[in-house]
Amino acid sequence: MKQGGTQLITLLCLQAACGNYDLGKGCTKIFDPVCGTDNLLYGNECLLCFQNL
């Protein structure tokens, strides 16, 4: 029997700690979603920082 499910992701909009990342090396692909103050969803905090240089 195949079971379906729904996944709920809770997001918090917090100030990004961009100083924690070496953006010259790029970001990991680990999915840990964050929302930006631009109301866009980013895959992780590093990607948010990278996109908003």
C-alpha cells in the first residue's frame, strides 16, 4: 500500500549572518531553507548571502 504525506516547512525570517561564510568558495547544497527580506526563499543562508552581495 502506497502512503502519501504532506511535509510542512516552518520558516523564520531572521537577519542573515553572512560573515560566517567564505562566499568566494561558494555554498554547500545542503537544503536548509531561509526567507529573505525580499520575500524570496533561498536554499540555505549561504545562498541568500551570495545572491545579495
